[in-house]
Amino acid sequence: MNKMMIGLAVLVFVAVSLIVYMRYITTNRPDTAQQYLDAQQAKRDARADRQQRMERERLTIAGKPIPMTEEEAEEAEKAWLAKQRELSSRRIRLEVGAEDSVRNLLNDPDSADFKDQSGPCGYVNYKNGFGGYVGFRRYIAAGSEVAIEGENMQPSEMDKTWAKVCR
């Protein structure tokens, strides 16, 4: 009876093992060759992605520029263009504000002619109290404060300030 029980137990064990093995094979193997090829490609892609991440981490640690994917390059370009638009808009607001400040200082604001503006600095030609144009003079405008060469700031002082603020 013991031998029969042992034999029966071995037979049940083998049968269960065979069923588990067959179930494993049928659930983990692709049904078609295409599915097999797709699975292999997915493994290669995952390995390539992992290698790319490792290379990016290595370059980041080394402090070197990191190569970008096409999508990352497009995003970086969009961000750069947005930043450039913001800087350009800020510069234009600064220059328009500087022109307004200079005009507010003049006797004849409509006669003001501006050139070579760069932020708060530039050149302005305007009519004096006698109606004649004075010629282009350097100016620096900071908010409502305006310095015009020869008008309310000496040329020597303008040279020093111009060198610090404008160029």
C-alpha cells in the first residue's frame, strides 16, 4: 500500500508539473512569428533606451553637453524663442519708456528725433527754446530720471556714465 501511495503521489506530481509547464509555455510564448519579432524588438528598444539614459547620466556627471532627441530639440527651440520674445518685448518697453521720459523733459516733445537706441541709452535731436535743432546728443533714461549730454549733464560726466551703463 505504501508503494502504491508513493507511486500515485509521483504520478500526481508529474501530471501537475506537466500541466503547469504546458500552461507556462502557452501563456508566455507568442502565437505567431510576428508577435515573437515584436517582442524581440521591444526588448532591443528597452535596452537602447536604458543605454541612452545611462549615457545621458554619464555626460551630466561629466558636465558635458547632452545630445537631444528631435522632440527635445523642438521643445528647447520653442523655449528659446519664447525667451527671446520676452527679452525683445522687455527691451522695447524699456526703449519706449526712455523715449517718453526724454520727451517729458523737452520744451517741444514732438520735435524729438531718436536714433541708435539700446535699452535706456541713445541719441536724441530736438528743438531748443529758439526753435533750432541742437544736433544729436547722448541721453540715458532711468525711469523718470533723464540725463542729456550738454543739457543737464556735462560731457565728461556723460562719458563716464555712458561707459558704465550703455555699451
